[in-house]
Amino acid sequence: MNITAESHLAAVVFTITGELAVDEVDHFKRTIKEMLGDAPSDVILDCSDLDLVDSAGLESLLWLTDELDKQGNKLRFASVSQTVTRAFELTRLERVFNVHDNVEAAARSFG
């Protein structure tokens, strides 16, 4: 798994590539904390290159949602693949997560 960050007007966009699975969860959390630093903001997760998410990965996404909520910020998902969408549906997390077709649509949703 690889994570990159890019600041936009509406939010910080994190692009995740590869798999968000049990072996990557600690790396994911540590990297997100480092990249957000002391300046929390709204976050968009660009999942266009996220191939797989397992139960531990889903828990880490819930963790991120909770962390952002504590700071008064929001999380949006963009360009989620069918495989990841299916994982959201099977766990009913599509009711919790705010999913958009692309980064631009996710950014507009913060309005």
C-alpha cells in the first residue's frame, strides 16, 4: 500500500494504492496521522487505485472517520472500485461512509 497526499481548497486528498489489509493498517494510521499533523482538515480518500480492503482495513477507515469527527472534520470517499464498494455493502458501511464518483464531487459535498 502506498499513500500520497495533496492539499486542495476544500480538503486534503489522500490517494491510496494497493491493498488496505491487516498487514498495512498500522502503516495507514501512522501515515495519515503524520500527513495531517497539527492542522486537521476535511479529508477525501481517493480510492481509484485501492484494489482490496479487508475487515481490518474497514476498521481503520472507521477509525479515521471517528478521528476526524472528534476534530469537527469530515471524511469523503472518491472513485471507489466495485470490489471496495461491495465490501462497504456487505458490512453496511455504505450507510456510514459518504461515497462520491470522483474527487471533484467529493470536494463539492463539503459545501
